[in-house]
Amino acid sequence: MAGGRTKRSKADLYATILEVIRTYPEGERITRISYGVGVPVDRLKAMVEKLSSAALVRKIAADGDEKGAYYYSVTPRGLEFLDTYRKMKGFLEAFGEGS
Amino acid sequence: MSGLQVEVRKGSTAKLGRVEGDLGVAKGAKIVAADGKAVTVTGAAHFEGDAEVDCSLQCDSIVVDRGVLKVSGDLAATRGVDVAHTVRVSGAISAEAIEVGGKMDAGSVSCKGSVRVGGIVEVAKALEADSVDVGGKIAVRGAVKLRDLSVGGMAEVGGGSIAGRATIGGIFESKAPLEFGEIRVYGKCGLPAGCKGKRISTGGKLFVGGDLSCEQVEVGGLAEVKGGLSSSKVTVNGKLNVLGSLSFTDALEIFGMGEVRGETKGVDLRVGGRLKTNKAVLSGAAEVAGEVETAVGLKAQSILVGRGSRCTGPLVGGRVELGSSEYVAANWSKSWAGQMASIRLVGRMTSVEDVYADEVVLGANTRCKRVFARNIQLGAGSILEQATYTGELRQGPHRVFITKPPEKVESLPPFPL
């Protein structure tokens, strides 16, 4: 997400994923989310499953023609994670250790 | 793809003019304009995958299932643009609504409704929309004209206006003057001179290249304003540095450190940490539970200096109370940790320099230089160099230490400020 090439931590990756999913309040499928995150679908799936099991992401089965597909959206707890993550980044920025 | 009028096969190049109905384009296809300028589709344009449009394209709506859509001219949709992965338009994109899963590159963007991009937005010129929501990063070299902006990562704009709310998870920078409603930046915020808005709040750093006019300023970390700051209310939980003057019509609250090279002028001042300024002139009350340093002086209707606090520079007020009360800071701001807090600098004497006022009350163990007032009340253990008064000098049975004998006079010397 950032311009620099420093390696992203797990928290950075989870935050990036949540930021992308957040732009779809009604939910979105994994493929489209992978385009926003910039990570292959199979790798992203594992991370999104982790977020889902931690109740930061809601996973809803698609109905009708889209058998087997799921839609993902951010839960209130996921928004709380993002808010906390952003605030922590802000503190680090103030210390001169941010971004 | 039922109801299609025109289909462009996989890997082929089609020369089109006006398409009545829908257009379906398979993966790897290329479209060129019969007139060399534009293709018009009265219905929907549906792209299955990677495709190239070597002209301008106008249609009712556009859907791109996957891959990259490149348009060398303008892209105009009466209704929506829906791109799963990436769209690159050399010219202008215009639509009722724009949704892109990955990346959007455009010369300019004009959208009546919302722009929603999961990843990255890059616009060479102007961006105009009702709302913009980007998961990753947005960079607009020209001006923006928006109601709301929400960006998870970094946002860079070339000035313009964001009339409603801008929420930036990471870094925000405007290269040209910006008018804004509310900006909330979690990380770092950089603004040039001449910006104007209603509210700005930053958790990390705020840098302003010149003057800033903003009704409400909340600084969580560090804020530096290279010019003057004009506001209604300023709250600093970290550090504020103003190279010019600071004026406010409501209150200035400093829980951390504040340094104003010019004049600090406003209504009420509350210092829970440290304020250094050339001169402070207030029409209301000054409450100090820390340190205030002025070169010329601090003037207010009433001045309350809490126990253990220190003031450098003359104090000028209607009523000045020094060291007589433990200061309770929780009343200042409801948002400050939501907790009751009591600040008392234990073990330190309350120390001020010259005081000019109508009423001066010195609490226990207060030290000051000269006091000029109508009435003076001295608490136990007070230490002062000189007391000059026109009305009463009150002192209890306790000991006080005055270097020169107190002097009752007909009139006091002119007050500074």
C-alpha cells in the first residue's frame, strides 16, 4: 500500500486487507478483494480465513448461481482493529518512527 | 451475453462507430474508432478480460470482469463503471458511479456519485466526485472537488476542496491550498499555506507551510505551523509549534507543550503542560497547571496558577490567584482520557515574577517578585520582593517573607500590556 519497499508486518497486511474489504460495506468476493490488496487469491484466502475466525471479517455464503462462493465484509470488531492500528501508526509517526 | 448487438472476438481488432445496443468484448481484443475519435455504444459495454480501446469510448455502462482495460482517449458512462481489476484511461473518466477492485489510472475523473477503489487511484489532473473511498492509496496531481474522502493508506492531492469529511488512515498531503470541512488524519498531515477549514485532527504529525485558518484544531502528536494559526478552539495533547501568532475565539488547551513565537490571543487558556509565547492576551480566564513562559507578559480577566506551577514574565489580570488551589484538569476536556485527574506538582513552590492586578491572592508557599494590586492577600510561607497596594493587604497569623516593606500608595504604576 505504501510507496516504500519495506517488508510489511502481519499487522500491516491484515490492516491492508481490512482497508480494502472496508470499501465494500455490502460485502465482496475474494477475487476482487485480491486485486485491491495485491496478493494472490490463495494466499489472501488463508489470511482472510484467519480474520474471519477472529471475528474481524464476516463471511457470508453467496446464494443463487454463485454456489460455493463467499462474500466478505468487515465487522465492527474489524473496524475497531483498523482504528487501533491507525492510532498506533499515528503514535509511531509522532515518535518519528512511522510510515 | 444475451441481447448483444455487437461482439468482438478474442484477440481480434474491431473498427466501430456507433453501436446500437450492447457491446461484448472478449479477452485480448482491441477496439478502434471508425472516425478515428470515438466509439459510442447506446447500451452496456462488457469486457471479459484484458482489452484495449484505442480511442474514446462512450456507453451507458461498463463492466470489466477481469484483467486490465486500457483506453487511450476518454471513457464516459451515463451510469456506472464497474472494473474488477484495473482500468487505465489516458483522458477523462466520467460516470454516475465508479467502482474498481484494483487500480484506477486516469487523466481526470468526474463522477456524480461515488468513486470506490479497493487498491490505488492515480489521477494526473482533477478529480471531482461526491464521495471517494479508497482502500489503499490515492494521488491526484490536480485539484479535487469532493464532499467526502476516505483513504486507508496515503492520500496526496493538489489542493481544491473537500467540503465534508476526509478520513485518512495514513499520510495526507495537499500540494496546493485546500478548503475542507473536517480532516481526520491518523498519521502525518502536510498542508501548504492558505488552507482553510472547519476541523482538523491528527494523531501523528501536522505540518502547515504557512498560515492556517481552522475552526477547531486537535493535535495528538506534533504540530508545526510555519505561519500564523487562526482558530476557534485549539487542543494540544502533544506538541504545538507556531512560528507566527496564534489567535482563537474560544479556548486554547495545552496538555503537552506549546510554543508560539508571536502573540497568543484569545478567550480562555488552559495549560496542563508548558506554554512558551512572546505575549499572551486573553479576554477570559487563564488556568495554569504547569509552566507559562512569556517575554512580554500574560494578561487575562482572571489568572489561576495552580500549586507548584511556574510563570515567567509579568502577569496582568483582574483577579490573580497563585498557588492557592490544587488544579483539577478533568473539567477542561471531556475527551481527555475520560478520567478524573488531578495535577499537582508535588514538592515545587508556585513561582511567578511580577504581578499586576485588581485582586491578588497568594496561596501557601508561593514565590513572586513584585505585586502591584488594589488588594493583596498573603498565604502562609509566601515569599515576595515587594508589595504595593492601594486598598488592603491581608495576612493571617502565619509567617510571610517580604524583602521590602509593603507600601500603600494613592495610585499604582501603569500596568504592562
